[in-house]
Amino acid sequence: MKPPPFDYQLADSVSQALDLYARSEGDALWLAGGHSIVPSLALRLQAPSLLIDISRLPELMGITLTEEGLRIGALATHAQILSDPLVRTHAPLLSEAAAHVAHPAIRNRATFGGNLVLADPASEFPAVVRCLDAVFDIVGPEGARQVGVEDFFLDLFTTALEPGEILRSVLIPPAPASLRCGFDELARRHGDFAMVGAAVWLVVAEGVTTEARICFHSVGPTPMRATLVEEALRGRPLAADEINAAQAVLGNDLDPADDVTLPGATRLHLARVLLGRILHRLAGQTAMETAA
Ligand SMILES: Cc1cc2nc3c(=O)[nH]c(=O)nc-3n(C[C@H](O)[C@H](O)[C@H](O)COP(=O)(O)OP(=O)(O)OC[C@H]3O[C@@H](n4cnc5c(N)ncnc54)[C@H](O)[C@@H]3O)c2cc1C
């Protein structure tokens, strides 16, 4: 199908982009990598009168290490997330997940910000940034604001972003000492959207898990934290019995719905398998080299 007619404007700065949006009276959408919005226009799921291209805005570019943590510009491509040395060192969970996102041709253009704003419940990055306790730097007609990840993903394809706001960057707080983390997913073919995926972030001191953040994707309307599993792991050795116990309580955290691709019970079973697989891997791992 062909998209309905629309105008196109390339913005040079955030202020120009916001000005163009204001003049459209709310009938415009931002265009970043275009890998989700262009198909959705072609399918006529959306019909804005104006597309404002934000893909060249310098304010949304760059990956930098600051005192507050790793700041990743919204325009960082999936390929940059996969290969950037700062991301690989300070947020390896993100680079590990990026290898599972789509295929190289898509990763070369699709942006980190576009992926997070889309908030597809099957996407890898939203689950990972929830594990990493990310902070979203947003700018809009009312100025700039910061939103913590726990308040960002609200529902299926819905975030805290108001119409006309732009995600500028995402801050990943510094990794604590003794951090162990891992990502994995189960997909029918590598690069397909996953049947289930999980990001696991643990602080393990002298063999005991002191902090745990575990987040799944493709099992609910948003990236889903498994807080009861986290609680089951906290204060205990990271060993086979505790991993079995954690797997056993996962059904109290997740309740995936049946859909045309999989029964919910199968998806929960796969989530449990994945959780055990990652935890056993982390039990045999040492802390991240970057953790001071
Ligand atoms: C064949 C294929 C396979 C894919 N496989 C996967 C996969 O396995 N896993 C996965 O997670 N994703 C997958 N994707 C989706 C891909 O990662 C998307 O491109 C990405 O999710 C959106 O990024 P984009 O830069 O292309 O955004 P766009 O398509 O340009 O925009 C997406 C939405 O976000 C808004 N937006 C974009 N940037 C900003 C910003 N900075 N501030 C505010 N709003 C913004 C746009 O207005 C639009 O509503 C796949 C896509 C394709 C085409």
C-alpha cells in the first residue's frame, strides 16, 4: 500500500523542530530512522499531514561518558549500540541485546530513541533500559524534563512522552561494583521479534545476590519486571537450588495472554527456561571488568 499524502520538513535544530510541530497544530509526527513509522504510514495506521525529520539534529547525537553515567543520544543507531566501545564497556547488556534486534540493514538506520519511543512490547531495548534504571531526557514546548524508566513505559506502544515532545537522550547510571548481567531471547529465527526475551542485572558479592533487576519482553503490554523473582534471589547464594526456586515463582510475576502465535502457558514456560539459562550462566561468571 502507499501512504496517504503528507508534507516533509527536515529540521536543523530542536527549537526549529518544535516550532514546525507547533505550526502543524499537532498534526505532525517525528521521523528518525523511519523503520517503524514508514511501514505504519504505508499501512495507513497513521496519517499525519507533516513528517518532521529529526534525524540530523545534533542535540540528539553522540554517546558520551559523564559523571552521571553513560548518555546515549536518541539518534544512536542499533548498530552503534552494538559496537560502540563506551556502550560495550559501561552498558554491555545493551550491546548484548542489540545483536538480537532485527538484521544489520535495519540496525544501520533504526535509532535507539525511535525504538524506545515506539515501546513495542516485543522489543529488546525497553526491557534492557528498565533493568539499567535509565533516565529519559525529554524536550518539548514546555521545556526539558527527565523521566525515570519506571514512569516511562505506560502501556502497549504508549510512553510518558506527550504529543510534540522529543526524546533527546537516555542516561544509563554507572554500573555498581560486582555487577553480573546477561541478556538472551528465544526467537523462531535469529533477528525475528522474540517469542520471549530477558535481561538480568545482578549484584553478586562473595557469591550472594545483593541486588537483582530482571525484566522480560514479549510477555505483556510493557517490559515486565519480575519483582518476586528478584526478591527470591536477593540475600541468597547464586546457586542451583536458588535458581530453581526463582524459576518456580516466575508464574507469580508473569501471566502472558494467549495469542495467535503462542498460548500464554507456553510463553511462560519459555520465560522460565530462559531465566534458568541466564542465571546459570551468571552463576559461573565473574563481575564486570568495569565495575570498580
Ligand atoms: C524488518 C524489521 C525487523 C525488526 N525487528 C526488530 C526486532 O527484532 N526488535 C526490535 O526491537 N525492533 C525491531 N524492528 C523495529 C526497529 O528497531 C525500529 O526501527 C525501531 O523500533 C524504530 O526506530 P526508528 O529510528 O526507525 O524510528 P521511526 O520509525 O523513525 O519512529 C518510530 C516512532 O518513534 C517516534 N520517534 C522516533 N524518534 C523519536 C524521538 N527521538 N523522540 C520522540 N519520538 C520519536 C516517531 O515519531 C514514530 O512514532 C524491526 C523493524 C523492521 C522493519
